[in-house]
Amino acid sequence: MNRYPSWKYVIIAVSILLGLIYTLPNFFGESPAVQISPLRTTAKADTALLQRVEDALKQANLATTGMFLEEGGIKARFADTDVQIKARDTLQSVLGNGYMVALNLLPNSPQWLTSIGALPMYLGLDLRGGVHFMLQVDMKGATAKALDRFSADIRGSLREKKIPYSGLDKRGSQIIVKFRNSESRAQAESEIRKTYADLNVREDNVGSEFHLTATLKPEAHKLIQDSAVQQNITTLRNRVNELGVAEPIIQQAGADRVVVQLPGVQDTAKAKDILGRTATLEVRMVDEEHDLSAALRGQIPFGAELYTERGGGPLLVKKQVVLTGDRINDAQAGFDNNNQPAVHLNLDNNGARIFRQLTKDNVGKRMAILLIEKNQAEVITAPVIREEIGGGRVQISGRMTTEEARDVALLLRAGALAAPMDIIEERTVGPSLGADNIARGFNSTLYGFAAIAVFMTIYYVVFGFISVVALGVNLLLLIGLLSIMQATLTLPGMAAIALTIGMAIDANVLINERIRDELRAGMQPQAAINSGYERAFGTILDSNITTLIAGIALFAFGTGPVKGFAVVLCLGILTSIFSAVMVSRGIVNLVYGSRRKLDRIPIGQVWKPATEKR
């Protein structure tokens, strides 16, 4: 009657063991560290860089408690935060602007725990702090990019409709299209007004030329700026998701600023790298009409810029951008026909049309593909156009490494920024309530648990002690699950843990009282145990399901700390049901299930109503 099959005991034992393993990292703490990462993907973190870091720290008499090289960077541990900050400043001055030197916190967990993915929970901004960024959107850049798109689209529309024009220039916030006669201008004006509703168009006569001047409508200008901020926020969210950060705060602050808070984040260097990278592509034509040697002497012609082709020599490139990364639908890393790393792009309809026309009109000329990353432009490749290329599929290859091709594809695929963004403020946010508050929160949970344990043991004796053991297992499983999920623990989350303890013990109280009821009714102890657990299960399930529904609603409609509370609450409900019913009954069955003759059970005083005397 009160016996579990072996497989149930195995489930309980494995659950407790996994909970213990994944809870352990939270007790080892963290040590301050500095992380060094190359800013550009072409630079690598290697043993030479490791030696430079070691030498710089030795010269500054800054002792480390450990230093190791890993993929993408170098991490050095220190005894305290004072040495950590001094080391950061020293390394930044020695290594220069080519490397990112960021503060970090590294878990002190043993290597065998880390190797199986057992990592400590993150602590939120209100407990341990985190990383705070203030980014500013370049609104002029957003408008300029929009005008570039309109310029390219107008040029393509006029060619498609076979409307002759003598030139198209972008001057400040105006697009000026030049014609040789008024008939062509009238046709173009009709086409532009019909196709581009966001542009105001007016006619101008300059000497013998007929001009059309197109400007953005005020409402379109505001919409472009607002959508630039919103698109950048969406892109930043996609990039933060790559970091696996729980409960990030990404919100607009004012007209052109975005606040990014990453609570409990450990890898601050990776966060800054992902948020700060603005990898976009530009396709321009190589300027083969002017003298390159004169440009090398400083005489750069108007409308051109001097670059260095990757792995090659200097190159004169026209300023006019023919195609941008905004036209990219998808980007995947792969290999070209020579088995060299490459990035394969799929363009949208407009992009495919522009690229087809570009290659058709410039057969035999060189086309430069530029990668703009961290506000630095680099010519990846400058091939000669051999034939017209249609279909919207473009391949970029040019002395890339496999890792660089993968990184570039990821950034382009995650979504291009609608406008450049600069990190204007960066700080590590300290705990708002301090370490003392963390200790108080921990102690309140501990004291509450101890008080419940004393009460349950006194009131229900052995069965009360079994309930306390089940409650401890519940807390162990909950912390283990939060650690596995790498959730961020905040003050509301700590409140949810305290609430979970109360709900879990309530389930055990129901079970114990049911058993007492059956004993009062004269049922034998073995039958009373079985009936008590069976009858209490329905009540426990109903009450926890209603609370779970409320928790799911909080998670669905809440934000920030409310979501954190809801996550802990929902997980706590699941672990409560498991521990209160399965774990506690498993212990009871193990202790009393094998006893054939059981006259009484230590469950405290069973009060029976006095019989009436006649």
C-alpha cells in the first residue's frame, strides 16, 4: 500500500543529486577579473598577447591570482577590486585602442563543475549590479541613409521607365535631379510623386538646366528618426539575445538615446563588443578615372576616398554608395569556388534590381565592397565585374578567416542598425541596496526556514521533520533550476523564493492534517497514510494550478522585476508539488512502508472528539 517502485526512488535520487550539483556553484562566489579582447576580428588573442599582458602587469607590480587564454580573449583574476581597476587602467594604456579592456567577474567554481555547465545564478542590478550603457543614435546619419536609399531608388526608377536625366546629386538634405528639357522633367516629376509619397518635389531652373529638387516631408523625416530608434532597439535586443542575458532592460531615453542595462551580466567585454559593433556593407565603384599616385600624395579628388584593399594595395573609391546592407535579407557564412571562407548574401527585390543594373552598366570596371565596422571602413574585395549578375544572390570573399566570415554573417543577419550608434556612457552599476541587503535577504529566508522547521517538528514530530526535509529538497531543486537556466535573481525573485517556501509547507500541512483526520476516524495507520496523501493531492494540485495561472499572467504581461518574480514563482510551484507529494511520500514509504504491524505513527497529538455521555 505504502511502497514505491524502485524507479520512483531513482527519480527522486537523481533529482536531488542534480539539484545539489547545479546549486553548488552559488556557494563558491566570484572573483574580480579583467578581460582583454581584440576589437577587430582580424586580430587574434594568442600567446604573444598573453605575454604582453603578463609583462605589463609585472611592470606595474599588479599580482594576479590566475590568468588564462581562451577563444576570443584573455582573462586575468585579481584578489580585490582595487587591483582589478588598476590593472584595467594599466592594460588599456599599454595595449592602446586596438583592444577592449573591460571589468569582469569570474565564478570561483571548480573546473569540473564548469565543464558540465554548472554555473552560478546571475544577480540583478538591485543585488550585485550589472552593466549600464547609454547609446546615442546619429539622427543625421539616419536621415542621410534614408536619402541615400531614395537616391538609389529614384535613379533605378528613372532608368527602368527610360526617362533621360543628366545627373543626380545629394546636397545636404536635398536630392537634385538634372534634366536637359522640361518634358523629361515633367515625366520624372509625375513618376516620383506617384512612387515616393514621402518626398516633396519642386521644379527649379538653373541656367539652361531643368532641375527637380526632392526633400523629405516633415512627417516622413520624423517617422524616419522614430523608426531608426525603434529598429535599433530591436536590433540591440536581437544582439543581447545572443548573449543569453536574462531580464535585459532596453528602452528609449529621450528622442535619440537608448538605455541598455544588462543585470547580472558577467561577460561585460562581450556585451560591449556585441552592442558596439555596427557592421554594415556598402557597395561603391572604384574611381579609375583619377590618378592614384596623386591621391597617395594627398591630392584626393573631389567625390572620392582613399582606402587600402585587404591584403592588397591602396585603392581610390568613389564616395557615392550604390548599395547598402539595408537591402540584405539573409547572410550565411560559407565557402567560395576556391574553398576560401566567404559570406553569401540574399538581397531584397530592390537590392537585387539595383545590383543587376549596376553590374550590367559597369562590365569591365571594378566594384569595391566595403565593410564598415566600429566606424572604420575597409575594402574587403574589389573584383572586376565580368558580367551582369541577377537573382539577388551575392558572394563576398576576400582573405577572410572562417571565424570572421561567421561573425560578419551573424551581425548582418541579426539586423543592421538603421543609424550609427555611439556608446556615450558606460558604467558598472553597483548594488542599489548594497551587500548588506543581500545578506539580510538571505538571512530572512534562512531564519524563516528555521522557524518553519522548528514549528513543524514540534507540531507534527517525525512527519513534521520529513516535511522539513522535503522543503529543503524543494529549495535545493528551485535554486538548481534557476542556476541551470542562468536566471537573474533580483529582490522580487528572493521574495518569490520566500513565498515558495510558504506554499510548499502549506502542502505538507494539508497532507499531515488529512492523515490526522483519517486516524481520528479510526483508520489504521498504513491506510491513513495512503488515504491522507491521496485525498490531499487533489487539493494541493488545484491550489497550485490557480497560483501557476496567476504566475503565467504576471510573466506574460509584466516587465523587468515582475517577470523575474513570475519566473521564480512558477518554477517554485512545480518544485513544490514534486517535493511535497513525491519526495515526502517517498521518505514516508521508505521509513514506514515495510512495517507490517504499525500501531501508531509519530504525527503529533491526534485530537479525538469526546463521546457524549448519556
